[in-house]
Amino acid sequence: MTQLIPDQPTQVDASTEWRPARRITTLSIGTVLVIILIACALLAPLLAPFDPNIQHIEFRLLPPSAEHWLGTDGFGRDLLSRVIYGARPTLLLVSLILILTIPIGLLVGISAGYIGGWYERIIMRLTDIVLSLPSLVIALALVAILGPGLMNGALALAFTSWPPFARQARAETLALRRSDYLAAARMQGIGGLRLMFGHILPLCLPSAVVRAALSLGGIILASAGLGFLGMGIQPPTAEWGSMVAEGSKVIFDQWWVAAAPGGAILFASLAFNLLGDGLRDKMDPRHGK
């Protein structure tokens, strides 16, 4: 007769029993950094210790200290306050560019992929021409014609930023055009603009959001380049590119004048690149882990 042996309790290794409830991901890090950047822009009057535009010539080019954490510039203005206030025009410029580029790119790409024929060939050749142009050089030329300023800088950068969105939307529309999903919609009498913007557009939006997040770092660098060359937001408004240009004149003796806004540009670009990379891993199954 077989004797029943009670089950023995299994031994669980203490090192494998505890596991973190949440894994720190690129998306979470990027989100936190972007939230910090937006909070600095919104709460600039509360966070900045000094007025960013008041000049104190007697305190010019002071090194970092307990009173001025990042030092002062050539006009005696507190660099920490100017760096914090500099996030406002940068984020505003980025927002204007996205508002202009994403709708234009999606409209051009979806219409080209859906209509096809000679319309697609003409529109996509124009897109390829704009895409082949050096963005910063064209932006400088347009700003030189329109004049420096926030809105003109946004228009100039938006002119060369929409083609990638159009090409991606066209490729996705071509893949969806013969799908069962759109065939079922056509059987129900849906077509034309209603099919394009009611059924195709929602399917193209996730990839457009990911591409927008990934392109924000380059847009920030391009806007800082305009400011560095004097074609962006004009002084005395605090803007990171123009601040780097001011600091480049004394970079060998007073390095902190250029290092402070340069570090802010690096922080903003890193934040949006991490956010875009995390969104790509989250929303694109081909890049998921």
C-alpha cells in the first residue's frame, strides 16, 4: 500500500522573492524630466531668485556663489533666473512648431496616400524637395526675410519640419488603404473626407506623436541656433541660444556664462529624447522589449 507523503514546503530564495513593483523605464525618466522643465517654465516667477532683466553692472561676471548659484553675466544679471525664464520662450517656440507641422504633415501624407495617382506623385516630390533642403540654412534665410522674432522663427523652422510627418503618414495610409478595416468602413457607405479623417487619421496619430517627441530635441537645438546667430528671440528676453552667444565672448575666462544656458539646452534635449524613445517603445510593438 502506497504511503502518502505530505507536500514539503518549497524553499524560496530571498533574493528572488522580492522584486520591485515598478521598473524604472526610459519613458518614466523622460516624463519626469519634461515635467520638471514645464514646471520651471510655468513657475518661473516663483522659482527665479532675481529679476532676469534687471542689470547690475557692479556685479557683472561674478562666478557661482551662494547668492548667485550659476553666477552673473556681462550685465550683472543672475544666470539662474535667466536660465529658468529661458525655458518659457523655448517651450513656446516648440509648441508653435508642433502646432504647425503635425497637422500639415498629416494632411499632406494622408491625402497623398489615400488619393494616389498624379496627386501623390506631385505632392511627394515637393515633400522630397523640402526634405532635401538644409533646415537650419533655410530657416536662417526665411528669418532674414521675415525678420527676427518668436513667430517668424517658428514659421521658419516649421517650414522644414513637416516633411517627415508627411512621409510617415503616407506610408501608413498606403498600408491601411487595402486593409479589411477600411473595406468594412466602405461597405457601410463611409468614404472621402470622413474615411480619411475619421478612420485613417486616428491610426496615424500614435506614430506622429512618437515622431514629434523624438524630433523635439532637434527642434530645441535649431531654435537655440537661431538665437545664437541673433535671428531668434531678441534681447533682453532670456533665451538660451542668445545667452550662449553672449557667453562665448568670455568663455575662456568666465566659462559659467555659456555653460549655464548650454546645460539647460542639453537638459531639455535629453528630456524630450528620452520621452520620445520611451513613447516609441510603448506605442510601437516592433521596438518593445
